[in-house]
Amino acid sequence: MLGALVEQGGDPRRIVGDRGLGALGDDTDELTGAIDAAIAADPDAADQVRAGNVKAIGPLIAAVMRETKGRADGGEVRRILLERLAGAADSS
């Protein structure tokens, strides 16, 4: 990115946006899709979190971070996962 900025000039924020390098917000389809996919791919970890073993959330967070190539905020991913898994446990 720095090379492109030096060679072409321009706004760094625009370059980041154009290349999809920015952080993901908690309301993006990409983030929610990655979270849903992580839960579906590792139902055992999801069940453990639902049962109160919060340490089991690690593999789920890691899967989301891999899927989003590190652009998601880990704390926000954790919050959303806990919210979704708690909601799923409440509705069963």
C-alpha cells in the first residue's frame, strides 16, 4: 500500500478501502457470515460455549480471524459470538 501511495499519490483511506484492507465493522455481511460459518464448522466448540465453557470460544474466534484475514476486531468477534451463542441457548 505504501508503494502505491508513493507512486500514485492519493488518499490513504481510499486506497485501504479500494483494496479491502480496512477493519470490518460488526454490522458487515462478511463478518456475520464468517461468524455463522465458524459456529457451523465447529458445533462442539459452540455447544461448549453454550454450556458455560467460555474458554472453548478460542477456536471459533480463530476461525473468524482466518476467514476475515485478520481484519475483524477480536474483541468484537468474541462479543458477537457470546451474544449469539447465549441467545441460541436461551431459545432452546
